[in-house]
Amino acid sequence: MEIKKEIRLKESIKGQTANYKNFPMVPRVIYGRGSFDQLGALLMPIRKNADAPCIFLVDDIFEGTPLADRIPLIFNDQVIFISAEEEPKTVQVDVLVANIKNGFTELPSAIIGIGGGTLLDLSKAVSIMLTNIGSASEYQGWDLVQQAAVYHLGIPTISGTGAEVSRTAVLLGPDKKLGINSDHTVFDQVLLDPELTKGVSKEQWFYTGMDCFIHCIESLEGTYLNAFSQTYGEKALDLCKEVFLGNLSPLESREKLMMASWHGGMSIAYSQVGVAHALSYGLSYLLGVKHGIGNCLVFEHLQEFYPEGVMLFNKMKQRHGIELPQGICADLTEDDFDIMIKVALGMGPLWENALGKEWRKTITPQKLRSIYQKI
């Protein structure tokens, strides 16, 4: 892997043109145990007036818990508890936006997402659609957003997705799973408090952590690799190895996985993910398989593309006693496979990053079907 990585890095430098990416980064971030208690102070300067509330979109797992009581509500602020059991949908974004617009005389001062990747992506999408006309499904793609979003702040309560730092809000639409990828999607502020990730189940901790690990493998093995993405990706990968193969205390594990998630998200911000994510999108679209476990289900069958990464993945899975579901695709029809394949093949930039511009010569519907049939 090191030799291939070095070759790709040299090739990327040699082939550079004037078309450099100019992606935004999260402008402000606060980190530390207990930093959640600074939320009220962070929001005060951006509050416009009493009629422009802060809207908190919160994972409903926190309803009735001490964390919910710590949310700094004033004026007409509203907390909306949302289930994260299913992938976020464009229609869900549209309903939330309509309800917010109908419920208040002014646009909110801020949208605050508190939860995992589902809640963070929902909050990013809602903040965008409050200022852009039409349905969220019309903005699934790259750089389609024209108007700046409402101020939005992200607070992850589980680590791994990288949603807190990415420029995309991944949504299930009527005919595809695809992100709202734009400069306006990036959070204006992120709050990273490792204490908030306490209590996450071992399985969810593993699946979401593996999302980060797979980000790193796909970025570092990709043709889009450059010194920027490599620097972040290598650090995130090292942190993942410490968390999942080392002997860290629970506190160290929470802190380092939170940083791995941040660095992994930064790595793909300037490069791209790859084969596992493209195939996982097909599973999510058809079967509603959540993103983290979907990546795991796919990745264990990708030795052809990421041999060293799959070896490490299996070692981590064994270390933590994780048993992945079997036979997910056993009873699917030919039409079902065709739908998943269509969604996966629609992720052109992911395939190009993984295999180069000629990826269509090797990635055929038959090849994708053979992988799905193993899951």
C-alpha cells in the first residue's frame, strides 16, 4: 500500500492543472470535555432577535435525558426530536423546512444538529433549504446550491462519520442516495465534546468507527490522492488503529476516535471515497441499511480493491467480537439488484477516485451483482 500510495501522490503532483479545488473548512470549532456547556455562549452573538429562534434538531435517543435539559433554550427556541433509525431523506427535509417556515414569522437565527451523522446531515440540509427554493431532492449533486444557508452548528454524539466537517449532507431521495455537496453545506461552527459519546453501544461504536476507517483506506488508496488529503488520512488511519487495535482507556478511545472522525472527514474533503461507499449507497437506497453497517457489509468483500484494508478490518472485527448480519441480499429479485447497481454506478466520482478515469472498463453491472450477492 505504501508503494502504491507514493506512486499515486507523485502522479497527482505531476498531473496538476490550474483547476485547484477551493473548498471551505469549518471556520470555528470548540473542543474539550464539557464544552457542550458553552453552547449558549456560542449562540448568543448570532441570535438576531426574539422572533428568530434557534432550532435544535436532536436525536430522539436523548429525549427525557439530562443532555436534553442542558440545551440552552431562550425566547421561542424549539427542540425537535428526530429518530435516527432510518437514513435521512429529502422528503423529511422538506417537511421540516415547511414546518419551521409556517411556525415562525422570521427565519431561524440558527439550526443546531445534535446527534450522529443522520442528525448532522439533516441539520445541514434544513439550513440550506430554508434559504433555497424547491425540494431538497433538486439539490442532490455537486455545487447546485445558490443561496447561503441559515447559520448552522453541528454537535456529534457519536464519532466516525465525518459529517461534522464535510461539505455534504447525504440524503435518500426519490430516485437516488446522494449528498447536497456545496460550499454552503459546511457547518459554521462545530462543538466537539468527547463526553457526549458515552453510552454508545459497542456495535454502533464499531460500525460508525469503521465508516471513518474506510474513509481513510479509500482516500489513501484513491487516484485523487494529494499531499493535503494524505496528511489527514494517514493521521486518521493511525488513530483508528490505536482505537480499534490498541489498549486505550475508554476516555482515550472517545477522544481519539473523535479526532479520527475529524481528520478522516478532512481527508475526503479534498479527495473522495471509493468502492465501499458507492456500493453501500445501493444497499441504503433499496434496503434502508444504515450507512455505517452498510459500509462494513460491503467492505469485507473488497479484497480485490483494498487487500490490506480488508485484512485490518477483519482483524478489528475479530478483536471486538463483531458478527455482521448475513444473507442481506439472499431474497432479492433481479429488479432489486438492478436498482442497487444503478444507484452504485451513478456515483461516478467515487469510482474514478478508486480506479481512475477508465473505471467503466472494469466495473460492470455483472461485477457489482456478484459482490452484492455475497452480502
